[in-house]
Amino acid sequence: MRSPYQAVLFPLSALMLAGCAAVGPDYTPPPLPSLPSSQFPISFGESPAGLGSGAVEVAWWRAFDDPVLSTLIERALAANHDIGIAAVRLEEAKAMLGESRQGFVPRGGAALGRENRRRSEVETPPGQPRQIETHRGAVDAGWEIDLFGRVRRSVEAAQAQAGSREALLRGVQAGVAAAVAATWFELRGIEAELAVAADISQSQRKSLGLVERLVRAGSASEFDRLRAEALLHHVEMAAPELERRRAASTSALATLLGETPQTFKPPAATPGPESLAVQTIAVGNPAALLSRRADIAAAERTLAAATARIGVETAGLYPEVQVQGSIGFVAGSLDAMSGAGALSSFLGPVIRWSFLDTGRVRARIAASEARTKEALIVYDQTVLRALQETDDAFKAYGAAGSTLRLRLLESAAHREAARLARVRFSAGEGIYLDVLEAERSDFASRRALAGARTDQRLAVVSIYKALGGGWQICAQPDQDCSGADGTSKLLAAKQTFHKP
């Protein structure tokens, strides 16, 4: 005749052998949108000049041949706070994954207890005292038999969540590199505009001095002098706004580098050359883009995590089977704990089934399914936005190149016109109004040219940002991409603001 434990354990063993499949849907990665299979440039649509089908450069900022920019990006990857936050969140997700995996192993620990109890007369056996004392020392353990995959689905969800956090970290690293490059180029462009304003101001002072001499000689009128003075002040008015923009760009760069704006000293920025030099930018193909973009990878992993959580909630419809056991000593006094008769142990199955809560469980399943549908929509939207950003970046690059070409021609024409106007006026030909108009146009065109050079560099940065490149360099062992380490810098900031 079988014991009650055997009557339970034999069917339980059969369930363990049969229960190999986890409940809930098995995750399948969503299909990518239909894209042309041909190579560049057809696969990306109409291609502007300067783009090629080669593999995307990992450290794309090196293509600008700017050592200062490379140093700034390396510093930002090692000290940026957004990267530090993303890295800590990845650590949290990995820790949660480790906790989920502990569901596969038994849990428990040591238990020590002492009970001093007075029993009622009804529950006290005849001839025994009503006052009893019990000492217990044991090791208790329990193990959930994952028949329906609740633990497995939990691990799947945690693993996918960790993958999403890792992809988000890569995305932040790429975004920070692009932000540093864009801010640096804006700062260089502002410096170029300031140089133009200083050059034109110097030229205007010379012109004003010439007009003043002509007025004293009777060869020019007071009207000409006032117009020359007004143009000089017009040029000088550009400097305060440019200084404000330079300060704002410097503060933004300091924040990206994890430093306080009040103590940050930006590297020297020299104006870039006015010659047009467009190198070929390797952009790959759409399939490589979709596999490289960190935001797409994060959205896909989020979808996988949401799908696994459906299985976690579905497991609530089925019984939860555990094996619990204990081994230790139980005695009426501490002296008796060492005796052989004090040894106590048990091992047995525990089955919990909240069949009365199926309504709540099904509601949670429906909520998980809705969140999975949302994650799928977000994934599709992320893919479409990635393609849109890439297409917009290509078009902006083409427009920036065309604009820069025209600005170069325009600036050269205005500069030559201003020179000829000054020569003619010095020779007694023409009127000074022609000189004023030519110099005003020269100033505007040279500032616009500096802005066009900046826009072209920013367009290149936008292309690399849209292509999702840059984070791969962090896989190199000699590259520090850990971001801020959480060390507080508030004291340093307070000292900066409260200097004696």
C-alpha cells in the first residue's frame, strides 16, 4: 500500500515530465518593413552628391580631421551624466535578471525559535502539563517546480528588459557624440562670424576715417560721414549677440562633458577654411541601418519583454507546485537539542491554486496583451521614424552643400564689389552710397557664408546620428564610455557660486 506522499509524488513526477512547455505566446521578432534589396543609391532613394554605399565609419568624427573634436567626444563618453544614468539603469536591469534566475534554485535558510505556551484543558492530553516549552533549530527550504513556465517567462522578460536597457545605453552614447560634435561646430561657426564682424569693423573704421578726412577737405558731405558711422555701429551690434550665443554654446558643451559651465574653458576654436571640401560619406544600406540603430533594438527588446510577461500572467491560471522541506532539531529544552530523539525532518509537495481569482488573472493577462500590442506599434513607429530621419538627413545634406556653393560665389562677388566700390570712390568716381551698400552686402554675405559652412558640418553630423553610428567604438577595450560615476559635484558648484 502506497503512502500518502507517494500518492502525491508519483502524479507530480508525471506532471514534471510532461510540463516542459511554458504557457503564453512564444516570442517571434516582428518582420522588418519591405525595403528594396538593391544596393545604394536605389535602396535609400535619390542620393545627393557625396554619399556612398561603403560601411559606416564607427568613429565617424575622425572624418573631420579635427583632433580637438575627437578629444572632446572621448571626454564626453567618459564623463557625460546621461551616459552615466543609462549605464546605471543597465546595471539595475542586469541585477533584476540575476534575481529572476534565482527562481530556478531552491530558496530558504536557517530558522531558530523558542515557544513557551500554555494549553487549554481541552487540548492538553491527560496526564501532561498544560505549560509546554519548545525549542527549534532547523534549515527550511522550498523549491518551485516550474511546470507552467512562470519562472522561465519571468527570466525571458528580465533578459529582454536588460537587452533594451543596453540598446538604450548605446543610443545615448551615439547621441552624446553627435551632440558634442554639433555644439563644437556651432561654436566654431560663431567664432568665424565674430572674426568676420571684427574684420568688417576694422574696414569700416578705416572707411569712416577716410570720409572724415574728405569731409574736412570739402570732398564729402556730413551725410556721407553719418552713413559711414551708422554702418560701423551696425556691424558692431552683431558682436554682443554673437558673444551671447558663444557663451550658450560653451555652457552646453560643458554640460555634455560633465563639467560646470562656470569653470569650463573651451579649447581654442579657429575659423574653418572657406574652400568647399566635400568627402564621400559611407551610409551603407537600409538593412544595415535597421540593425544598427539602437532605438530600434531597444524597441524590439521591449516588445520581447512585454510578450514574455503575458506568459508570466497566464501561469496564474494554473497551480503553483512547490517542494518544501526542513531538517533540524526540536526539543523541549536546550539540553535535549543534542539528543538523537530531537532530530526532525519533513519533505513534501505543496500545491497552491487560486482558482477563485481567475477573473483577476484574466484581467492582468488582457492588460499584458494590450501592452504588447502597444510595444509592437511603438516598434513599427520607431522603424518608420528611423527611415524618415535618415531620408531627411540626406536631403538636408544635399541642400546644405548646394547652399554653401552658392554662398561661396555670392560672398566672392560681394567682396570684389566692395573692393571696386572703395577703389572707385578713392579715385573720385561714383558716390559714397555705393561704397556703403557694397560693404553692407559684403558683411551680410560673409556672415551667411560662415553660417552655411556650419550648416554643412551639422548636416554631416545629422547623417551619422540618423545612421546610428558611433556607439560601436565603446566596444573597444581602450575606450572609456562609462559616463559620470555618480560622484557629487555639488560642493564644487557651491564653491563656484559662493567665492569669498
